[in-house]
Amino acid sequence: MSVLQGVQAVLFDLDGTLIDSAPDLGGAADEMRVGRGWPSLPPSHYRPHAGSGARGMLQVAFGITPEHADYETLREEFYRVYEARLTLHTRPFDEVPALIDALEAYGLAWGVVTNKAHRFADPLVAAMPLLGRAATVVCGDTTPHAKPHPAPLLEAARRLGVAPHCCVYVGDDERDMLAGRSAGMRTLAAGYGYLGPLATTEHWPADARILSPLQVLKCLQLP
């Protein structure tokens, strides 16, 4: 495993990296299915696609893509249903609280950079004390561009007062690695998130790959 040195701040993706929101994302889509008289699908069908948000959930639940004529209407319905159950089953991944405690103990700043819109991210932060400790939270609509554009990550670094090259970004999607690399940050690919059974992080532009949250500390050469 590669070792990252000289890091002053650690930035995290949200869904699939810090928190497991798949039960509520998948639950919202399945609620829409059942409401139409369709049979319920097991959570395992939705989980690998949770990182794609509404697009992934609607494709699993209804087999439609953004090009479908009904997609926009269904997406808005999904947003409403998901908003109503945002924190029903969503929790931090195991080891995340211990990781955050350790980063704070070592005096490292940390923050969140997510493609989730403020509409959903703000209530999550308010409902989860752990997220409320983040030094900054940059959402998908904070800047004119979302990941994989580097703008959100650069905004987070600016808010923290830390040079981008002194930041590391941890995420569970290739677009996280692309955004981090474009922003001039070091990157860690989280293999414990929502990767499907056939997915791999091997070709992502990551400086190191981790299989659990606490491995971040090993990459930073912290005990």
C-alpha cells in the first residue's frame, strides 16, 4: 500500500465512503415499484448502483435510463420519496467514527465533497452528529460543476485554507479519483463502498486503494 506524506487535510466523498445510504436510496425506488403494484426487489439488487443516485435506482427499479420519456417525472418522484426517508436506515460505515476521531486527534482537518445536492446533504449533516464535525461540506450544487470536475474539491481546499497538493481525497467511484487528480490532490480509492461484484479499482487514477476506512490512517503513515 502506498504511503501519502505531507497531507494536511483529508476530504471524503459521502455516499459509499463515509455513510451507507444504499438502504434508503434503494428503499425509495422500491417503494415506488410497490406503489405501482410491482413486486419488491431485494436490497442486493439496488446496492451496487447506489453510487449513481437516482439514475442508478431508477434503472434497477424500472429499467429506464435518462433518455426515457418518463425519466424526469420519475426522478422527481424519486427525490420526493427519498427525501421523506433520508435517514431511516442510513448510517456511517463501520470504522468511520474511529477514523474521524483519529484524524481529529492528529490535528488533521477533514471535510466532505459530495455530488449530493444541498437539498439532501444538509438534512443528513443535521441528523448525523459525526458529519456535523466536518470542517466543510461541499455539495453537488455548491459550485457550477459537480465531480468529476475538480471545482468542488478546489472549493473545499480553499475553505480549509489548505493547498490542494496537501489534501487527499477518498472516494468509492472513479469520478472521485478523476476529480481529485485534476485538482492536484492525492487520491485513495475506497473498495468497501458500492462497487459491484465485477467492478475493480485497479485502473482508477488512485495513489492507493483501501478496503476499510481505517486503512486511511496507514496510508497517511499514522498509527
